Amino acid sequence: MISIPQDIRYTLRLMGRKPLFTLLLVITIALGVGANTAVFTVVRSILLRPLSYSQPEQLVVLFEHQVATGEDRNPTSPANFLYLKDHARSLSEMTAAHPWTGSLAADGHPELIPGIKATPHLFQLLGVRPLLGATFEVGSQDEHRVVLSFPLWKRVFGGRQDVVGRTIQLNGEGYVVDGVMPEGFGFPPFWATGAEFWAPLIFKPEDRMRRASMLRVFARLRPGVSIEEAGSEAGAVWTRLQEQFPSNRGSRLRVESLKEPVVGESRRILLVLMAAVGLLLLIACANVANLLLSRSGFRSQEFGVRTALGASRSRIAGQLLTESLVISLVGSGVGIVLGIWGLDAVLAISQKVLPRSEEIRPDWAVLLFSLGVAGASALLFSLPPILTSLRGDLVQALGQGVRHGPNRSRSIFGNVLVVVQVGLALVLLVGAGLLSRSFWNVVRLDPGFANENVLTMRVSFAGTPFTTADRQNDFLRSLQEQVSRVPGVETAGLANHLPIGGDIWQTRFLTRSTTTVDDEKLPRAVIRTVSPGFLMAAGIPLVSGRDFNSQDVPGGRAVLIVNERLAKLYFPGENAVGKTIRLGRDTADPWFEVVGVVKNYRQWALTDEIRPEIIVPYSHNPHAWFSSTSVVIRSASNVESLSRAVEKTIWDISPKLAIAEIRTVGQILSAQRADSGFYLAFLSLFAGTALALSLVGIFGLISYLVSERTREIAVRAALGAGRTEILRLVLGRGLLLALSGIAVGIPIAASLVHLLQPLLYHVPQFEPWVFASASALFLFVAGLACYLPARRAVRIDPAQVLRG
């Protein structure tokens, strides 16, 4: 114990004597530990930290699973929810919710606020108390109550405490503010995560439909009941429901922990990133070990003196371990600061990619993890120097120094460490290469519509007179005409939801050749309602037939347009134009004539499979009326500059209209590519760091070998070896190490590629050019790392060395 302070003081003096060497060690450790700190903070916040509700491990969510289509985690209907609530005994506080957007009348123009309607048990289920006021009264039939989120309370109401009990205008109706939730509260934690207020969902007799699947169902496990037991019991209830109501056949009920849909696919992403930074840490440790190994070769005389003066081998080993621990703590301290500082960058690019991103923050567990990583790293990179320095006769080294020639064990350790570095770094580089190929495939993917100079915005009718079918049709025609007249607008159109980034609605339909009457077996298609001119404004080309026009009026001939996918599936080898389709199976529903076929375009996500689609005009809208419409505006240039003029035009029609989601199509597509960009950015960063560390590792080892073999090189030169032979000797050693590392890394990378497969788009599991490019890059880096040592080797003066 007495020697520890002495060892620490000596270590600090040693670090001060070679500041550049010390800086290199500290930076290397900081990179490894910093990356692990940052990624573990994200992993802990998203995967390991419990949800911020009371006893969150007891909270579950119930989903419908469609067996025929494989569609999972679907909502259910009000009637099905009420049946489950009455019969599922293993679950308590069962609550249903659905998104509900409110047009909030405030100073100036109304603001469109995302919200949730939920049955009154919601806050009892979650076990969260309000910051101000109260939550919904269970059993109350008053649906005109509202609870505000903390951000909405601060932003719109200035944080005033007298807001409780005040009546506010939502969608043109008065709602009494019951309470304000505490800062950080959010519900639901998946799906509609941006909700800023909650209103009670009260079922009326006409709401108890079995076909309208719009509700997400949440519940709490009763004491002593496991998720498996609850799922089994709920499944039995669902079977009885299907027997009573056959329209529910073809589906299963699933009970999951609430955390599962919250985490979703991010679990795989984060585990891949955690594995990547683990590899990076091993590479950093190998690099530091190699640098310390090289330095220990120059300290053999020092260890010999210490041994001659009575120091035991364990005492020298303790000194070397202390040096490694001090260096590790300094580097890790810098790394922890860098990792926490880098979280801002992580948050900036992950907010729309990772769940619970607002909860990402370091805590005591992150600090303990980082300290544990620091200690483990010190042990890892201290072992090779300790083992090689204590081999052989240390006293005999007094008379030999570094001129005796290469230390065999030190050379073997150094070679192995470099090979390990290159092999592990190659794994990261191959992963980054595959992701870059995937990202390129997504970027060059044709969305099927115009992606330049197209502006979109959503206009809500809530709280306006335009909520009946007739008045809405008149308003929509006026809206399109007025927007089209704005200077700079080439064409404008309307749609109930946009092709990318909007909702996706589906309908069952029949053709004249449909034989089944089973509702579950009827073909399904995406359905979109648009105005004349929408296809032109969105840049969706017609393949055949015509667009909608002013002749397609309510009461006139029912017409629709289909995409190529539907035309080829249901009218194979025929011209779909002129064919007829019925929406739904009710014989009272009209037959629609197909008047056009459009080119396939992406309907929901860029990488999703294109589905059959039916497009109907607003004038023949089967849904009677909508709560909002999306406006699509096309301009010759700089379409963003038109947003203010278009907003003014819309508010001139009615100042009660709320406008939201003003985005260009380019911005929508960029958001769609954010996932692929996120994976690529992080893995490329880690791969680039690993590549740089490998360069340093090869450079350090070859430099040390040149120093150890100075006399040998001098003898070779004296005996007639030319510059080319000496260059070949040095470069050959470095390239051989790189090739050995590549030989190790390729099979490891090939065996791990399947972990990345769900993150890749149209990239095969084994992509030869990626592996070849990564290998070639490492050979180039190895040559670069050997350049300076090789240059120094050919400049050795044989006479001067041999005289010395």
C-alpha cells in the first residue's frame, strides 16, 4: 500500500516527460470510453430505464393480430374493447384511447394541437398525479373536460395557475380545464407520442361499432398475474367474442408489456450500436497495449536496474499496472466528458428515429458503467506490457538495452494485437459499407411523385362551418381555386392524406369477377380522396386514362382512379380503364368506373411494399366528410417562399381554419430517410475511428520494430542491401500484418452481417464489393502507416550505427 502513492507520482512524472505519447494514449482511451458512454446512455435511457409511470412493469397493451395478412399490433373497435373490459378478469383499469387533434382558439389564428381521447380510467391506470388541479372523474359522462400537458400549459397559457377551471375553445366547443400534468409526463409512449392534451372518451350507443377499429387498449395486470397468464385468458375471451360475432374471425388478440411497442425495432438498432462501440473499445485497448508494449521495449534497462536494486517482479508489475490505471482514468475522464457532451449531437439526429429520445440523459448507472469500462480497459491493455517485460533475465538486460535486437515475445504480442485491431476494425468498416449501400439505395429510390418545389400543409375544418358533406365540397372547391391564384403557384391540389408521411386508409372492394362474400377474404386497397389537379400538383403521372375534372360532380357518374399495382393484380392482361369497382360489399353501394391508371408511388414509407390503391374524388367521397385536408402546391422555384401568401389566402376564406404541418416534399422525404442516415452516421463514425486507431497501431508497431532492428538494418545496408530491399522489408511486415487482420476479420464480418439485415434495404447478406473495398482500404492504410518508419529505415547510416 505504501508503494501506491510512489507509483502514482512516478507515473505522473513519466507522463510529463513524453507529453505527445501521453496525449496519444489519452485520446485513444477517450475515444473508446467516450463512445461507450454515449451509446450506453442511450441504451440505458431507452431499453433499461422503466417507463415513467407507477409500477410500469404491470402495464400492458392489447393488440389485434390479423392472421391472413400478417398485420400486427392493430387497434380494435369500441364494441370489442367494451367486451374485453367486461370479460377479461386478469386485467384491471382497462382503458381505450385514440388520437384526437384539437383546433385551439388562442390569440390570433387557431393552433392545431395533437391530443388524445381516452376513457376516464387513463390516469388511474398510469398512477400519475397532476401538477395542478385534477384528472378525469371516473363515471362522469361529461366529455367536455380536458387535461393539459406541461409544455402546452407553458407555451399557450404562460404557466398561469388560474387556468384550472377555465373554459377553452377546442374545435369550436368549450372544454373545461381540469388539470395540468407534471413536466416530463407523456402518454401514449408510442404511436401518438406528441399528444399535448387529453380529453375523456365517452361511448354513446352509436359509437359502439364493431367494424371501426380505431382504439388502442391499455390495462394493468392484476396482482400475481403474469403477462403469459393474462394473454392466455384474454385469448380465450377473444375466442368467445369471435363465436358470438363472426366478423372478428381471422384475428388473434395479443397482450404485450407496454414497453415492447415503445422500444420496437430500436432494440436491435441499439444492440448493434452497443456491439459496435464494444468492438471500438477493444480496438482502442489493443492500440494502447501496443503503444505501451513498444515503450516497454525501451525500458528494459530501467527494469533491470530496479531488479538489481532489489525490486521483485511483482513490484515492477504493480508499477506497470498503476501506470495503466492512471492513464486509463485520465483518458476515461476525458472520454466520459466527451461522451456526455456528444449526447447533444446524438439527440439532434435521433429525435425522430429513437423512442423516448427526450428521456436520454446520463445518470449514476452510466457513470458506474464508464468507470467499470475504464478499469476493465486498464487491465486489458496492461497485460501485454506486464507479461513481456517480466520475461527473461531483467538484470541481464542492463548490459544489452534495446540494441540487443527484437524481443521475441514482445514482437509476437505486438503482431497479435495489430492483427486483432485490423480484424475488428474491418468488421466495423464492412458494416458501415453495407449501411452506406443501403442508404444509397434509399436515397435513389424513386418515390413516384415530384420531390422538388412542392409544398404541403394540412388545413383543419374543426370549429368551422365546413363539417357537412355539401358545405365541405363547396369549401374545398373554393380553397383550391383561391390557392391556385396565389402568384407563383403553378398548380394546387387537395388530398385527405399525403402519399408519404400521412395516414394510410384502407378499404375492401369488389370487382365484377369477385366471387367471395366473406368480408375477411375480400381484396383490400389503400384509399385516397383527392381533388382534380392533385395528381398534377403532386407530380404523379397517369399511365392511361384521365384525371378527375370539373365534370365529376356529386350525383354524377361515380368514378375513380387506380394504381398500376391494383390494375395488374385484378385486371391482368386487360386495360383497367372502363372496368368497374364497388367499395364495400353492400349491394346498395354504387359501382365506380375506373377512368385512369396512375404510376405506382410510395404510399406510407419509402421502403414499404407498394400496395393496391384506389383514388376517388372528393365529390364522390364515400366517407361523407373529413376533419381536415392536405393542400399540395407546386411552383417553378423556391416554393417555401409561398407559404405565407398561401396561409393568408386560406385565412381570408375563414380565419377559423387551423393550419399545420407546413413542409416541402423534400423535407418529408428527408425525414423518411432519417433512419438509414442515423444508422450510417454512427457506424461510419465508429468505423472511421477504428480505421484511424488501426493506422496508429500499425505505425507504432512498425516504428518500434525499426528501432529494435536498427543494427540489423545497418548490417544489411553495409552488406549491400539497397533501399528497395529495406523498403520491402519494412512495408512487407506492415502489409503482412494487415493481410492477416483482413483474413481474421472477413469471416467474422460475414458471420455477423445477419444482425444488420433488418436495417438494410435491398442489400444482399454478402456483398463482395463491400468486403473487397474494406480490405483494399486497410491495405492502403497499412501502407500509409508504414511510410514514415520505412523512410526512416532507408536513411539509417550503417557506419554511424555500427560504430555506436
